[in-house]
Amino acid sequence: MTLDLTSLRKSIESLDNSINSYMVNKENKSLSDIDMETLKAGVIQNFEVAYELCWKFLKRWLSLNVSPNIADGVYRRELFRICAEHRLIFDVDIWMSYHEARNLTSHTYDSVSAEKVFETSLVFIHDAKILFETLEVKNG
């Protein structure tokens, strides 16, 4: 059985578009600080959605291709370790850092946390694209 990767693809595209929009506009002197913070907030929001879908698709792939219950009740680090064993991701620690950044957005929201999550989003997009390509290939 294959996974319908449409929602994952769209979430990664949305994150990529929001990052590109920020990068294009960061030197635009006609935009206010509030405008730029709004663009950053869009990146952070898109990161949240893309990250959530990434780990859910990792879990779904394992369930369909390895064992139906392999990821049930496991901690996130263990999930990422299993995914690395199956060559879905390549660095458990970096994926844990994405998880920690996602947790920041749901537990605290201040300018320091927002900046950290924003910076993490700029790294995450690359790994999210690689994951999507990997899932596409393994999806057959």
C-alpha cells in the first residue's frame, strides 16, 4: 500500500514559500518591523504544520512497510532511531532538535523562542525535502 503524500508535499511547499517570502523581503526597507515579524510568524506556523506531518508520515510509513504496531507508544527519539535504521532520516539528533523547536511553539511563545524556532525552520526545510523525496522513492 502506498501513502498519499499530497498533504506532506503541500506543507513543505508552504514552508518553503514562506521562507522564500521572508528572504526576499528582509532587505525591503518599506516593510515595518511588524510586517517582518508577521512574515517570521508565517514561517513558524508553516514549520509547525510541516514538522507534524513529517513525523506522522514517518510513523505511517513504518506501520505500512515494517510492522503495523512498530511505532505505537514509542518516544520520539526511538521513533527517529527506527526511521534512521530504515534510512528514512539520517540524523536522529537533528530530528530531535526539530521536535524540541516544535515543543517551544506549543509551550512558550516569546521573542527568543520564536527566533530559535525561526532559525530551526531554515535548517528543517532541507531535511523535510529530503524526507519527502525519500518517501516518494520508497513509496514506489
